[in-house]
Amino acid sequence: MKIDEGDKVVISGKSGSGKSSLLSLALGFVKPDDGQVYFEGLPVDEKTSWNVRRKIAYIDQDVSLGSGRVSKLFEFAAGLKANAHLDFGCSEELINFFELEPSILQKSIQELSGGERQRISIIIAVLLNRNIFFLDEITSSLDKHLKNKVADYFLNRENVTSLIVSHDPVWTEVPSVRIFDFEEKTWQQ
Amino acid sequence: MATIDIPVLSLALTFLLFLIPVAISRIFGLKLIKPLFTSTLRMVIQLALIGVFLKYLFIWNNPFVNFGWLVIMIVVAVFSSVKSSSLKMSKIFIPAFASFSTATLLVVFYLNIFIIPLENVFDARYLIVLGGMLLGNSLRGNIVGISTFYRQLKNDTNHYLYVLSLGASHYEALLPYIRESVQLALKPTLAAMATMGIVALPGMMTGVILGGASPELAIKYQILIMVAIVVSTITSVVLTILLTMHVCLNRFGVLRNDVFRKSQAG
């Protein structure tokens, strides 16, 4: 399986078939028993995985944002050394764009709904200003209108590479999207 | 003012008080009678042996023997704190031993060399008694500290990985967990310190007063020992976490499953 720059790839397959593990492998969270993952021509190993993680914006399917106030999470992400060059100032624009209230920053993560958590994690992913997105079931708790908005955001940008795990048809309706059948191990579209 | 001796027979009568927990256990079906008696038996045997041992230790007062005994105490403390965590002894014994030793020896020798004007810094009465108090407390702190750290990290794996994906370095990603476990580990010690003298007359002070010294002297020793306990506890907890981290996480920054004991893995 090979993904080029600018590709929008949706991985399809049954739940539990290991689609999410594929993302974990690429991020160096799991070591492959067999075979090798390459990122920008280099094998993902103990050294390179740290760099890989700084180039990919990743959202896991459980949206594991931790606990505490939402604004604290933004501060934490912005405060990391690797993100020192980033400007998190435009977060309000994105909060509006994804149809959340600005007051959400003052809420605690635990009291957010599933849909709110998904949108917060999307906003953080965008603020990281990376060109590659690994998105694992990020629209499962959103309504139709928001699903379209999110899918549109990640599929219609030329310089963005997206690797998407989802059961949502909203991702595969776009003709330019490539679909990889994870069980058959073949490209469908 | 010498301490009044307790005749052995009277000491035995102390156990009459056990009628109370035995009755409570019976009434509420707590099944505590057996553990109560096994623990008591262990305590009596261990203390009897150590009583004899300490007597000779104090008589010989040989620097090598004293130091050797302190090392044995450290080994036992490390064993019991690792045992109460979910980690494998074989993996983390060495780093835990290194951190317990550093923290205890550093503080004990600082006291024995600079604070208490001792002629012999290996004097059993100070080296072993002070060392033991520090170890007992480090032990308690570490039981909370390392268990919390690794349990949190394990239960929170997805969030931890998410933080790594945000671009966090190893250290940045682990810092919140280190903070939480050290704070939790230190809580009982800080609480004990804050209520000292009011809620509890601590063991050290009771011992010194019963031993015939003036309360003023007892208080001086108590202050000294509490400062020493806080310092050695925080040092050993932080060091244990930092040193075991390198064993328990792989170079991808991910927690290794094989460091947990079988029943805990998964």
C-alpha cells in the first residue's frame, strides 16, 4: 500500500479488522511483526517515529483528549517545544467554523458530548498546521450537516494528505477519494 | 527519668485487647481474625529477632556491619514496594534499588556528617535508626508513586499516544503523569507534617521521650527527621520513576507490556 502526497485515502473494512492499527503502525505506536512502514522514504523506527509524529496530525477513534479544561488542552498543545513556532491564536475562527460556542474553551473535557469532543480534536489537528492527517472515525458522532462540512474540509484541499478510517459514506462520496479495502488488501476506487 | 520496664507477662496481657477486633470481625463477618493473628505473629517474631540482632549491632558497632545492614534494609524496602506495584521485579529491581539507595544514603549521611555532631558517622544508633525511618517512609511513598504512575500510564494509553502525536517529547508527554504520582505519593507525608504535634505525637518523638530525653530534645529530633523524611521520600519517588521509565518504555516512547506481571498484562 502506497500513499502519495496530496492523496485522500479512505480505508474501509469491518470493525476490528485492524484499520486503526495501521495508523498506529505508521506513527510508531506499534512495532510491525513483519514488514516495514516508510514515511517520506525513511523506515519508521525508534529514531524517525518522533519526527513522523510531528508531521502528522492524528485523531484517534476514542478522541482521547484526557481531562481538564478545554483551554488547558489548547495551551498544552501549543506549549510543546515542537509546536513553539505555531500560532494557536486563530482557534476562535475555527471554533466558529465548526459551529461550537466560544465558551466551550471554559468547559471541562469530560462534560463535552461526543460530537463536541470530535470537533475540538479536529480544531487542534488543524491548528497544528500539518499537511498530513490521520483521521480515525472522526465524524461518527456528528450530524449530517457537520459530517459534510468536516469531510469537505479535509478532502478538498490540494496540499493536504488525508488517511481516513471511517464507516461514514460521507467520505467516499467524493470521486477523487481513493478507497482501500482493508480485508481484500486492494484499491477499490 | 528512665523508661519503666514492661514485664513480659504484662505485655502478653496487651493481647487481651484483641478481644475487641475479634468480636467486631465475628459480628460483621469481616474474616479478619486469621490475617490479624498471622500479621501479629509475624510482627512478634520479626521484632524479637531484630531485637536480638540490634542489641549485638549496637554492641559491635562495626561500620561495615552497620552499613551492610542498612543495605539489607534498602533491599527489603525495594522488594516490598515493587511487589505492591504491578511491575515485574526482575525488570525494575535495579533502578528502584539505585534510587532508594541514593535518596536514603544522601540524606542520612548529610544528617550524620553535618547536622548531628557524630564522631562516627556509621554509628549504629543513628545510621540504622534514621535510615530505617527514612526507608519506611520512602517505601510508603514509592508504593503510591510507582503504582500510580504506571497504572495511570497504562489506563491512559490512548491519551498518552495522542499527546505523543501532538509532537510531545518523551519527557513532555510523561511530565503530567510524573507530577500526579509524585504529588499523590507525598500527600500523606505532607499531611502528617502539617498536623504534627496536634493530631499525632510521632513515633520518633515518643521514642525519644520514653527513652528519657527531654521533650525539647525530642522536638529537635522530630523536626530533623520530618525534614529528612520529606526530602528522601520525594527524591526516591522521583528517581524511581525516572530510572524505571527507561526500562519500562521502549525507544518509541511506548509502554512495554512485558514489564507487567502476568496477571496484570493485557
